[in-house]
Amino acid sequence: MGKAIADAFKQAGATVVVCDVNGSTKPNYICDVSKTSDVTAMFSAIQSDLGGLDILVNNVGVPGPTARVDEMDADAYDECVRINLGGTFRCTSAAVPMLLQTRGSIINISTSAGIFGYPLRSPYVAAKWGIIGLTKSWAMELGADGVRVNAICPGSVSGPRMDGVIEREAAATGVTAQSIRIGYENQVSMKTFIDASDIAASAVFLSSPAARFITGQVLPVDGNIETMRA
């Protein structure tokens, strides 16, 4: 999804820089967003390299553990929340001084599970639900300064990451991966997974002048999920 978002902004004419925790995706910056020192150094470099910032997309999304609450590893729970929710906070905190200068836009990538809940994925849900709360709060804090903050809630996005989620759920429940996939499709009014490009297009729109009075909003892009249970 991150690559699709970066590509869409490039196609829209933006100068795009991306970060990742390692160099496997060939990012502009290597940064562990769970570490304040890494994030501070990265945004200092962005200020030096680019001279400012117009748009921040917080696309932090480690899947976290899959288990029932009484079987959940506490350290794995904490790590998921620290990266997904804490990383979104750290990057936004470091970026806001630049965004205040440009009256910029923040796009937080949450998830439909952040609206509905999601059995066996409580740490991921807690983090992504928290991102919706941050979005609402930051829109209130920054609106008078012209900085807009919105969240996108993707549904099931086709690709290797969702394949991994399904495999882990199959291992945890004993249900076949194919049955789980069909269950996900049946949860959605449009009966299909979505594509990362749909999320990317929504991010570009929310960052554009066409959305100049849209802030504090949560946009599901999911084909209308009716329930998170098969």
C-alpha cells in the first residue's frame, strides 16, 4: 500500500520521500518510527533536504499477533501498539512545525477494523482505533492554523500482506485459508477485496485543494463492510 500511495502522489506531481525500518524497499530514509531519536533525525533531514513539507501520510501498519485475549503475548501486544499508534504520533509531532508553515495536510492510515473491531487482532485494532481518535483530536488542535487531518480506513486490501493475515488466522483457528478468504469477501457488500490504488487515490484527493474544507473525517474505503464476522 505504501508504494501505491507514493506512486500516486508522484503521478500527481508531488516530490515524494518515503521511510522504512530497513532498506529492503529502497526508501529515502531508514527510520524506526517507534524510536523518537530516529524520527527526530529523519524530519530534521527532510527539513534540510527539501526545505519543508506539505503532506504527511502516516502509513504505519505492522499486523501484530493473532490470538485470543487470554492467549495474547503482552510484549507482542505492546510492540504492535508502540509501532502503529506510537509511530503515528511521533511522526506527526515531528512534522507539524513544517506543516504549520505550509498549511499542510496529514493523512493517517487506519483500518475498517478500527471502526468495527476484529476478533483475534486486538492489539492491531487498539492501535488503529487509537489513530481515529488522534485524527479527530489533531484536527481540532490544528484546524485554526490551516492544517487538515483526516483518516482513511481501508478494508481488505489484496496482496501479500493480506495473504499473511489470512494464513496466521488459519493457523490460529484451524479454519482453512480459503474459507477465511471467502468469509472476508462475504463481509463486504461489493463481495471483493480492494486494491491499494484505491487507497492511494483517496489519499491524493484528501490532500488536494478539492478537499480544502475536509478535516477531522474518517473515510472508509472498503466496499462497505457490513460486519467483521463471517
